Amino acid sequence: MKRPNILFIMADQMAAPVLPIHDAASPIKMPHLARLAEEAVVFDAAYCNSPLCAPSRFVLVSGQLPSKIGAYDNAADLAADVPTYAHYLRRLGYRTALSGKMHFCGPDQLHGYEERLTSDIYPADYGWAVNWDAPDVRLSWYHNMSSVLQAGPCVRSNQLDFDEEVVFKAQQYLFDHVRSGSDQPFCLTVSMTHPHDPYTIPEEFWNLYRDEEIPLPSLVIDQAEQDPHSQRILKVIDLWDKPLPEQKIKDARRAYFGACSYIDANIGKLLKTLKDCNLADDTIIVFSGDHGDMLGERGLWYKMHWFEMSARVPLLVHAPSRFAARRVSQCVSTLDLLPTLVELVGGAVDADLALDGRSLVPHLEGRQGHDEVLGEYMAEGSNSPLMMIRRGDWKFIYSEQDPLMLFNLREDPQERDNLAESSAHSAVLADFLNQAQARWDMPAIHQATLSSQRRRRLVAEALTHGKLKSWDHQPMVDASQQYMRNHIDLDDLERRARYPQV
């Protein structure tokens, strides 16, 4: 029996709580995603396992928590011997390809993908390493508020250049696959960089929204009342003692909404290509993200914290011939995708290899699945590991240096009331604390993070001297095999290039 194809579509920094597939009152227009969700299994409590681009993605591809694989920050490299879903699927006979962003750092830029159709939008070196040895120094490459202060429509941007290439190359991959006549299944990952800041988008998408329908943040907390990690983030993003104009907040959110609609338009292109190539019926579609965006909620922007807007991601699996459409309320995470993809295609993970993720197939089949997410954060804004446990109604945020945080998300979805100081919830808090202390060796993780930062800072500084050898992925195209060439019979070329063939 032929194994199904997989099309895995990723968005960057897309906050699940504001999306129309999760919030019926959302003003964001995403009709293609909505139609996909109507036939899919949609996870309403899906999370990333580290609210920052590279750590989250390394966890997603490997099914292991950040501290297990050294995924500390946006300049950490993923060791070449860490198995990814691409390795597993490739071993099962799949063509594995990546079009777009995965934020790999270091000399291995493939990690099991047979092909990378584009370069990455972000650098592959160690230049963005965090420095816990100087926690009060604001590094030059940190986020700042220019993305908000310069928010508005544009004609072109760096990120538009990237995503246009990502989608074009992905469509071309699908056309080439069907024209080849190959029976080999594919797993194509299409990873776009929108709606990640900067908050700017062409007028076509900006004008989908009117200024008066853009809601301002529903919860704003004075900086003096913020928890210590939020206060550090405000300083990291250069927002401390710098209130933002209300109109710029609206402009940023309007551009973000437009960027979500732009992602939706690209989803539509990919779905149409699947249909046009007669691939739709035997292709499993997965849609997810790497983390969210605070978008001004609680007075915060970007990500880097465990609050819902930052940590919750969209996640759906579309395979209507196999799984009835349903909503899943249990807490799951992108950590679970590797074992899920392997099981979906009839494979099995290696029982002798480390794996933290758990398959989502029981959830897809309507059976009892797990209801727990673990998270680890050791990047910008932190000065020690900041861990999270999400289970049932509860979210517990654990640090050895910051006050504990406990929220009941069923009763308090906006996380207004930290119950860690509530005597009525002392037993719940004690249980979570005992679990966290048993699970994590915080001093060891702290020291491993520091050691990694120090090594990478030295290496990064050394490699600025002498001849530069870039680690950035260079997608190679053999132009001698493209279009019309005299060593290829013209009639044969035209016949093979046309789909459907005549």
C-alpha cells in the first residue's frame, strides 16, 4: 500500500488565541484555513515548547526538549546526530524537502531533508548567542520597537521576498513531483516567515481591515506591576519607560492581521496546487506555527514568555478520509509532531533513542490522548531557566530565581490572577512544584546553558577574523537541466514538462 504524502505548512509567530479558527469573534480573515479546519482535527490547546524561533523549531523537528538537544537560543546549533522527522521519513522511503525557514544554526543545514529549496531568512552562525554572564547588557541585535513604530503598509519587504520564493519553490516542487510520474511519497515542509514582525504588509492585505475594527490589547499591565521576567523582556525589547502611541499599536496589529491573511492566501495557493496536481486525496496536510506574538497584550510584544499569546500555536491535521473532523481540547505541543508523523505513515520510532514527544494519533482517532505540555526557556530576557507545565486547566511557570506563577486557564483565560500566592491553591502549587523539581535539574541546566553560551561566543568572535566560511544554506540549481537545452530532445522535453501530459 502506498504511503500518503505529507504537506506540512508552517507560519512564524502566529498567535493561536486571535485566529478565527480558535476565536469566533476574531476579525482576522483566513477563509482558506477556515475551510481546511472544517474538515480537520483542530487542536485548541497546542503549544510550542520554547517561545522563540530556533529552540521551538529544533524541538518540533526532533521531538526532544530544548535542554536535551542544546536548543538554548537563536544561535544554538542542532547536532547532526539528532534524529528528526525528516530522518525517520526518509528512512521509510520518503522524499523529504524543506522550502523556507527552519533557523538551523551551524554547519549542518539539512538535518534529514534531502533537499532545501531555498536558503533561510535568518543567519546560520552563532552571532545571536545570549549572554547570561552580562544579564543587564542589552545586545545590539535584540528586538526593539522599530517594528511597531514603523508599522504600516508597504510595497515590498525582505520577508515578502522570502515568502514569495518559499511558496513558488514549493509549488514548483509539487509540479515536478507529479510530472515525474514517481510513486515515491514526499514530505514537503513549507515554512513561511509571516506574520513575524516587522509589522508591514502590502495594501492589498492592509486594506482588508479598517482601523476602527482593530481591537486594542484587552489587558495592559503597568511595567512596575509586571512579573520579573516580563520586566526583563520590556528592557530587552527597549520598551522600558517608553510608552507606545495608541495609533502605532493599532497599526502594528492591523499589519499583523493582514500578514495572517497573506499567509492564508499562500495556503490557498498550495491547496490549489495540490488539487490541480491530483494530489489532494492522498496527501495529509498539517498546519502549525513555531510560537505566538503578545501583540501588546499585558504591555508585551513579540514572544519570549509562557503567556498564551506567546506560547499557544495553531495546529491542525487534515486527513478527512482517515479522521473525522473534531476539536481536541487536551494540551498538546509541537514536540509531539515527530512521533505523530512517523505513526501516520505506518512507521515506528526507535525505542532505544531519546524522545520526549508523544503521538497525537489517539487524539486524531477520537480516543483518549495525553493532556500535558512541558516547556523550557533559556533565551533573551532570561537569566536562568524558565520552565512551564501545562496540564488540564492549569499552567505552572517555574524558575528558581523568579516568583512561581500558577494560572487556572478555564476560569482565567487571560492569566490575570496568579494563584501561586493563594492559600486555597497551595496544594495544587505544591504538587506542580514537586513535579518540576523532580523533572528538572535546574542547576545542571543552568550550567550547561552558560557553558554553551561561552563556547559559542568565543567561536563566533574567532570566526570574524580571517576568511569567512558561511554556514548559510546555498540552494544549488543546475541551469543546464532547466527549460530548453540542446542536449534534451525538444519534443520530449515539452511533453514531460506539460501537466497533464497529452
